[in-house]
Amino acid sequence: MMAALSRTSHPAAAQLHPVLRDLFAGPLPVVMGVLNVTPDSFSDGGQFIAPEAALAQARHMISEGAGILDIGAESTRPYGSQPVSAEQERDRLATVLSEVAALGPPVSIDTMKASVADWALGKGAMIANDVWGLQRDPEMARVIANHNAPVIVMHNRDSVDPAIDIVADMTAFFSRSLEIAARANVPQGHIVLDPGIGFGKTPEQSMMALARLDALDQFGLPLLVGASRKRFIASVIPSEPDQRLGGSLAAHLLAAQRGAKIIRAHDVAETVQALRVAAAIEDKR
């Protein structure tokens, strides 16, 4: 695995945003711990709404090896989530964001709203994570550029279409996102691409996106993969979200082999352990 992790050609280290350069300095992918301060996220909705619970979970994930904390205050689950206003999103974040950011590891703000990203990047968040890849809120790219922040650009679709070539769709989507970023003067070395496992895709398309992850090598940018507890796992073996650890680890190990630099996970300790053991075994070859 160690050799595979360096297979993708990323922007030169000198061109990477300093936050990303520091994160990618080690030989293994960085594990991003998920912190949802929402009542309706698909896997852990309601567990960390209370500020003290959110802060305790953040500390716990850091102790388990999380190198990034991804905090979101609006569920982006494909089915059954309730949209919230920017004001409500900020209210949920206001009680925890600064405290979580003070813990040390970089915090990414998981939001599709430019106004929320603008506010959060001013309150200690260091990375923006946009599940609509700069294509939903027309102000998002400008906000990213103004803050000189790294951004995670995720592939998404308004509707699922089983008939399309999902890899071709991702390629076209990311080309548009990079054009938007360039027009807003967001440097390429500030961008991470995310195939958006489970978003706008059938379970089969999510698996195809993982199987052909190296098709995104053409962009020469770091990749993030978040397959944690996703629905496609249940299409292989019926299971509830909290029963999908094995499938999550399998998907994430394969993503790491295909060059992913960030793994977004709910189960941080188990993911860190899997990556380290796989790398240790590979080093014996």
C-alpha cells in the first residue's frame, strides 16, 4: 500500500496550501473524523447536538488519530434530511466551532452555503467542504478565495440516473468545478476532490466510483474518499448504518490503494488501525 499511496501525481509540495502540505507530509492517508451537530444525519443524528457532547466527541476522535475534524450543522443525507437556514446552521455551530478548532487539528466546515462557510472560516475553521463542488452557491468559490482556504470539492447530482456512466459524469462535473475555481482565483493547490460516494448515485455507481477512482488521476489533485457506513454497503450485505464497519474499512483500504489522501470516517480508531496495519504488511514485501 505504501507504494500505491504515492501513485497519483499531486501539485508540487511547494504549490499545495500549507494546511494540505502539512496534512500530507506523512506516508499514510489522513483520517478525517466526522462530527455532525445535527438531529437528522443518517448515522449519528442527534448524538452530538449538545455542545459538551460534541466537544467530547472531538477530543475522542483526536485521541484515536483523527488528523482533521469535519463539522457539519446541516444533514446532507440523500434521503430524508431537512434543509435548514443559514442562521440555524450558524446557531448550531456557534456553541462548538471555536472550541473544537482550539483543540489543534484543522477543522473543515461541511456546508453548502457560502455565508456559513464565510462565517465559519472566520471562527477557526481552516478548510471548506462543499458537497456541491462550488456549483450550488455562486458565492462559494469567492468566499474560499477571500479566505485563502483549502476546499474539498465533492461530486453530486440532483437526481440518480442508473443509466449514466458515473465516472464520465464525475469527470465532467470536476472540470466545471475547476473552471469555477479558476475564475474565482482559487489555486489548484488548494483543491481536494471527493467522488461523493452515496450522493446522486445508485449503490452500483458508488462502487464503480470507488473501483475506478484512478480515473480522477487526470486532474492531478489530492482525493478524499468518504465511504463510511454508506448505503452501498447494505446492497452487498444487508445491514444498518451502525453495522457497516467492515464494509467501510474494505472500501477505505481500497481507496487508499488507489491514491486517496484523506479518508473521511465515523469510526476513527478502526480506520487508523486498518490503514496502519495494511501499510505495515505492505512494507514487508
